[in-house]
Amino acid sequence: MPMNAAYTHPAPYTSFVAVGDSFTEGMSDGLPDGSYRGWADLLAARLAARTTGFRYANLAVRGKLIGQIADEQAGPAAAMGADLVTLVGGLNDVLRPKCDVDLVCARLAEAADRLAPSCRQLVLMRSPGRRGPVAERFRPRMEHLFGFVEDLAERHGAVVVDLFGADVLGDPRLWAEDRLHLNGEGHRRVAEAVWQALGHPAESDWRAPLPPAVRPGWTARRAADARFAREHLAPWIGRRLTGRSSGDGRPPKRAELLPYDVPAASSPGLS
């Protein structure tokens, strides 16, 4: 099935299970209470607003590697028998200093093989990447993984949402201060991208470029770099050196497939 395949008058989805890591958990689309929303919640809100009794589960946990996603999330998600399942993972693996990309692809395939027969529609993604030297360093690994995603989608009749190929999602202004996760506007655009890939009419142009950027002065850039290193990079390095993960001991965001009450802030049309 081609990427971003569109359908005419798609049948309504009555249930949705999201599987993955921090990207699907919703970091860093922060809400006033300190929790995260994210593209999956926004998509669920749109679907729930159009389908009575709509149910939603989000098994994603930040920091998870693809092996953990396959072992811990794929089975429970498949058992739920939802109409719609999204599977995004592997980027945490390929961004590590040492990585067997072929093994990452194999574990992603295990998860997809388990999930695809359980649902009406499986959605895979080519994850977005922030422009900069870090992304360029790991680009060959990412392209290897994302090429495999396309092959996997063809095998299972899955929809692929190509976020990596969208220039606007590389714009640093759509990323949080940690430079690892999308901000609220970034997640809103991803939700719109998935919405359109499922065959629904566009509500906005998620690929639309941002206005020309005003480059901060040298002092502001150095201050931002120092804050990033202190608050985000150093803790990340510490976790890598000690074998810890930000998701250790953390339960899934929404572990059961239950009716979804749409929060007012997540209503369709709102960002």
C-alpha cells in the first residue's frame, strides 16, 4: 500500500490502540497538570467525536526500545482487538551509539506480525527528525529503518505516514527544549497527518512551512545550548552510562481499552 494512502469515505473506527515509546506517549506536548497529550490523544479525540462509544488505549512508555515494545506491548495490544492500531518504534535504538539495525527491523517485524491480524488497520510511521548534526550523524541508520517500514507495510497492507520526509517537521521550532520530542504544534501536525492518511478530509495543511525564522543572537544561542546540556543532555548521558531508562517502572499511559471522554482542550479543530 503506498505511503499516505487515502480512502474514500472510510468506515468509522470504533476503537484505537497506540503502541510505542515517548513519541506516542505524547512527550513533550505538556498540559497544565503536568501530564502529556500528544498526537495519539488528539487523533483519538477526533475519532471519538465522530463515533459513539469509541474506545482508546495507549500502551506507549517513554524510553522503550523496540524489543521492549515487541515483548511488552504487542501482545496486550493484539489481545484488545481494536479496529485501529498504530505502531511506532525503533528510533530510540538507532540513536544509541551501538545498534544492530537489522535486529531492530526484525523486532519491529515481530510486533507488526502480531498486531496486523488483530486489527482492521495497522498504521506505521517514518518518524520525524529534527534538523541538525545529531540527526545527520544517524541518518543512514534511520533511512535503513524507514526503508524497512515501507516493506513491512506492504506485507501487511498497513498505512505508512511519512513524517521523516516532511521538511516542516525538521524545523527546530516544532521541537521541545530537550531537542528529542515534538512540542504541542508538532504533535498537532502529526495528528493531522495520520488523520489524512486514514482517508479523512484535511482540516489543515500539516506540511505548511512556518514563517521565516528570526535567528537568535549569539548570546541567546549559547544560553539555550547550556540549558539544554544541563537539563536534558547530561541526564540522558547519565541514564545511558548506568543502563537506566526514563520509562523504568512507569506504567502505560492508558493501559485499558476503555470509552474515551474527549477533553475540552483536545476537541477537534483545537490545537
